[in-house]
Amino acid sequence: MRSGAQREAEATLGKGDPFALDADRFAIHFGQLNVEEGMRYAHATLPGSVVTLLRLGRGREAARQWLDEAIRRPSPMHEMVKYQLHEERATLLTELGRGDEAVADMDRAIELAGAVRADSLLRKKARLLQELKRYDEAIVVLRSLARAEGNRMRSWDLFEIGRVLTDAGRVEEAKEMYRALLADGQVGQMAAQALAELESR
């Protein structure tokens, strides 16, 4: 049953578009961490918000189960951002120790997202692979990004390769990468600091 405060808040929403109204209702219940009521309107909001509410109220496994069902039978809203469902599930699966499934979900997210969002998801995949200690695969992803024409994040991708090499214990290769970036206007200072840390070991 809705509290008086919830009814009052919903009364202020007016008579707008029903779908937008449901999104607003979700936001109200999200703000109050009211999982039961909020989930009635989950179809109308972005997956990340739904996952956050479920994680806080019922835990990661409940969030994963909701994502499983949303991927199988997406609402019209979620059909438009289906890549986000896979992206969110990849994060949860990683936390649950199901790394191979997480990588597969991230690959599916990249496939669905299209060119505009693919690069940011590829960087997220590289971080996931690094976390799983699949260092060579992470480096392949980052090198492919660094080679891409018109990549404004090239320096950052190369710097991230240095970090992966460091985690992998390939210290001399990491030093070489950082030295190559010392004069870079975007990451030169960070590269100098990372190099100094390695050389002080």
C-alpha cells in the first residue's frame, strides 16, 4: 500500500504520457528504496536504475534474475537499449565469479550497441579482462582501440596497456610504454608518475 507521502508525490506528476508517468513513479519509489512498488514500473526506466534498486533492496542475485527475464522478454523501453541489459548483467556476473559468461555478455552488448557506443564498451571489456587476469586479451582489445582512425582516446588506451602490463608482471614492457608517453599532452604526467613508481621498486 502506498504511503501518504507516495500518493502526494504521485499526485504532482499530472496527466502526462503514461509511459513517462511510470518512469516518474519509478523514480519516486527508487528515491524511497521501495523495491516492491518500484518494480511495478521497472519496464519504463533504464536498466541501470532497476539493477541499483534491486541490488540495494534484494541483492545481486535478484538483480541478475531480473536481467535474465528482461533480456528474454524486454519491454519496449528495454528493447531500445537492450545492450544495456547485457552490459549490466556482465557486471553482475563478474561480481558473482562467472567471468566467462560476463565476457560473453559484454561481447553481446558491444554487438547490439552499434558504432557510437562500441568504443566505451570495448574499454569496459578490457577492464573486465584485466580483472579476470586475461591480460593478453585485454591488451589486444586496447591495441585495436589505439590503432583505430580518429581515436581521440588513443593516449589513454596506450596508458591503460601500461597498467595491464604492470598487473601482468611485465614490468619492462610497461616501462617502455610509459616512456613512449612521457611527452604526451594528455597522459604524460601520469605516465611519468607510473614510470617513477616502477623504477623505485
